[in-house]
Amino acid sequence: MTQAEKEQENGKEKEKERDKEKEKEQQRGVKRPIAPPAIPEPVQEQIQSNFIVVIHPGSRSLRIGRATDTLPVIIPHVIACRHKQSGQPRYEDHWLLREGLNKPESNEQRQNGLKMVDQAIWSKKMSNGVRRTPVSAEQARAYNCQIRPAVLDSSSRVKWTNTSQHPQYLVGEEALYVNPSDCYDVRWPVVRGQLNVHAAPGGSLTAVLSDLETIWSHVIQKHLEIPLKDLKYYRCILLVPDIYNRQHIKEMVNMLLLNMGFSAIIVHQESVCATFGSGLSSACVVDVGDQKTSLCCVEDGVSHRNSRLCLAYGGSDVTRTFFRLLQRAGFPYRECQLSNRLDCQLLQHLKETFCHLDQDISGLQDHEFQTRFPEAPALLYQVRLGDEKLQAPMGLFYPTTFGIVGQKMTSLQYRSQGDAEDPHDEHYLLATQSKQDQSSKSAADRKAVSRSGGALDGEMSSQGGIGDLSDLPRGCGSGGGGGQGEVELGHAQGECLMGAGDMDEPPSALLSKKNAIMSQFESKALGLDKAILHSIDCCASDETKRKMYSSILVVGGGLMFHGAQEFLLHRIINKMPPSFRRLVDNVEVITRPKDMDPRLISWKGGAVLACLDTTQEMWIHHREWQRFGVRMLRERAAFVW
């Protein structure tokens, strides 16, 4: 027998011995430890950008396209769904109307806000050094009340969407132009940056996700010309708000990977993508959308958690305020209603055309506009306007002008409440860490028995330290942030809200004081300039704050007014802390980086993200999501999940 044959025989004997040992163990009932499945390292492979779809869902518009496209497809983010049975009551989500507008205090609040706006307009001199002469609305009203429209054409050439084939759903422009007499519900699946979950028909999380899937699938097939069966060859980049609802994000990833069938996905924050799209390494990103305004300081591709802030107002609130000011000035189109979606479209267009933030434009000016509605003639109106065009957009700096009462107006980042699919999450780490801290602290206390106040110190350390307010439970109502858990405040933001002196109080007193302050803070509507200063002030170091002041990036479509850049810059410089005026060489507000449309910058950043080498590590693949679920987001997301 040769040496090789001997070794082979020995190997077979060893295998037989191991099998016998296993059989004996099973007979004795010995349990072997089960190792948890390890998440595999992401596979490095070359990805073609034309097989990556970038999706940026907004409250009013959906931006979607291949990463190689110059511009995305932009459609209204709305769906009209046919009634399943005749006689079903019709439901429609409102565009410009919202809760909190018709409270007893609303009118008084609007009047106070307008007084502050008028005072601000008068106090700032024009470029020639002269103060503006205020224009009374009565002067414009006397002229506008006499105006009658001129008929341009007996037919407006605008038609209702043809529903003779009884389609199950209509998307985008077709949904906007569905006849109110047809049996369709009109729904906007995203409101103020979050999924539009409510108690009315079509407001369950399942129904909203179904609407999203229908809209996105329709656009991918019709506009991107990608058959749904081919999505297994495509990857997806999903842009999400800076202050996000974890349950909603999880369900959207589930929908994209398991229902729609994308092969892989990356989830990233809008603010970070905005810096990629504008080519900036660091910036204080101010995203003024249609229904919400979010702020966040981004440094080297990382969003500073404590600086995140979301304000529950945006461009649609300016539009509604402009309509009220037009009515006060005798708006000649007297049939205009905020509950009519086509009238809302017209008002949006008038705001974008007429409104400005240029103090040098003063006095009364004559304008004209057309109305083109289905089954009606095309009409031409004359209108005379004065300060209304400046007062409406200034509502972003004086939000009491919007007259919203009893609503949560400011949101901060919330801690996760935990997920059954991800047991080893931050709660697990926090609990084990605090136990370790407690045991090490008690060991130190035993060594130093003479030290007074040891018990109190142990209690403090078990809560993660008094300075870290993020571990304290949130006592006030969660409002629209359901399912998001405790409020997340770091040491810097805690000091911003409470003052450093309060940090020395006992835990119980600190907790009750923090609850009261948080409740007051969230109900208060910060003006845009004050919110920017607050966000920057929550950064950890003076060096970071200096960077942010020198690069304030404004994106989104809510502040696209003539003179907005100079106006915002003036207010930031006037209100920034005196200590930073000496440190900051140059305060800069960027509203059109590289002459790009600010509404598309975040989407463009998602397309840039698809081409980066570092992106390889962030892909979550279909099989991985099936096996590990939401744990993959904690492992692979570029932000702290």
C-alpha cells in the first residue's frame, strides 16, 4: 500500500469516528450552539449606471429617471382610483387646505403675522437708501372690483381626462384633470414629506403603499419604457427625508425589492444627495418644498443628526396666503376656490409668476393672467397688485401669517421604537452599554467609598449621562411622527434648547423640564432664518459652524422667488451671533449651484451617488433583504439608522 493510499484510509477512519460521535451526542440530547447567520460582505462588481433608477418622491411632484438621464421625469405625485362599486361616496385629498386653518385664533394670528411682515418691509430700506412707501390694499381693490374678464376663445381647448374605457387608475396630469362628476377618488400618497396615512378612505398604510407602487410602476413603464418584468436587471436609489419614519422606509424598501422586483437598492437622505448634486463637500442644506421645509448640516457626506429640523410649512402655504391677500385686494376671478384642484394649479402659477422678495419693487403694478378650464371659455383678466406680491413669500420668515393653530409645526429626529426583525439594534446596544457603565461605575465607587454622592452618579450613568438627552423619553404627543419613538437630541442640541446651566439638575427635574420645553418647541413655528441659525448652532464645533455659515445651500421649489438669495443673506447676517461675524469670512447663500434648477438638485445627487466607487458597499440586494430584512438598513445605510 502506497503512502497516499494510507493517508486516504486514515481520513476515512477519522470521518467515521466523527459521525459516530455526532450520533452519540444526538442520543444523549446534547445541543450544539447555533451560530447566527452572518451578513455577507457586499460583492464588488462593475455596475452600469443606465441600469440604475433614481427615485425622489415629493409631496407634490415625483422625480424619477435613470442615473444616466440629464433630467428626470417630473409628474404630479397623485393618483385617481376608480370606485369599486356604484354609489360609493367620493373622496379627494386637499391640495392647499390643511388642518388648523379655521380655529378661532387663526384670523387673529394671520393679522398679527401680517403686521410683523409690514413692519419688516418698512424697516428695510431700498437699495437707494429710501424707505418703501406702503401701498394700501384698498387702492388696488377699488380698481380690481371694476374688472370684468375678456373672452379670448369660446373654447379653452382643455378637456377632462377621458374615462370612457373605465381605467382602474389614472396617474399624474391625467388624475389632476379627472372630472369631479366621475367615480374616482383623488389621492396624494405623500404629505409634508411623510406617507399620507389617515383615517379616511384610502388612508391605511397598505393602501398608501399600493398607491405608490401603482404610480411608480406606471411611470417606469410609460415614461422610462422599462417593462416591469425586466426590473430584476435594474437597481434603485431611493431618496428619503432627513427626518424619516423608519416603519415607512422599511415598507417602501419591501415594496421596491419584493413587490416591484428591483435587484438591489440604496436608501439615502435628500440633504446629503443635495450636496452631491451641487458639488459641495459641506453645507447647511435648506430644502423648501411644497408642504414642508427641512434643514440639516452636512459635512463630507455625513448628515449631522442634531442639526436636523423639519418645519411643517412650505410653498403651498405661501400660495394659500397669496390667495387670501388677492381676495383682500378684490381678486377679479371671484369663482376661485381653494377646494378646487384646477384653481389650486392656477394660484400656484400666479404665485410663481408674480411673487418676489425684492424690496426695490414697490408701488402698484398692473398684471394679467388667463384661465383655461374644461367646458369653459378661455378668459383674460387684468389685476392690479401692490405689496401682496412681497407679503406672501415673507410668510416663510413670519409663519404666523399662515394662521395654522394647534398643529405640530417643528419636528426633530426620533429614536427607533425597535423592530422584531432587528433585535440587536441601538436599544440593545444602549442597554448593554449602560449595564457595562453601571458595573464599572459601581466598581469605581467601591474603591472610593469616601466620595459623596456616589449613588446619584450611578443613577446618572445608568441613563447614559445627563449630557446625553437622547436617552430621555419624550413626554409630549408625537403628532405626525407616529411610530418614531423618542426624540433624539444630542448634547449640543440639548444645550441649545435648555441652556448649559440646566444640565446640573437632578434627572427627574431635568426630564420634566425637557418635556415641557420640547412640547413648547414643537408647537412653535420657527421662521426660515431663525431655523437656519438654530440648525447651525446645533453643530458640535465652531469650525463646523463656520463652514456651514459660508455655505448655506437652498434647494426645492418653495423659495424660487426673484431676490430670495439677497433677502435671505441679509436676514442671516443681521441675526447671526456677533461672535461668529468675526470668525466667518464670508456668509454665502447658494440658490442655484451650477445654474441648476433647485428642484432637481437632490435627484441629480442621487444620480451622482450611483457613479461613486464608495457606493458599492451600500447596495442591499434582493436575497439579502429576503433573509435579513430591516437589519440590512442598519448595516448598509450611509446614515445612522
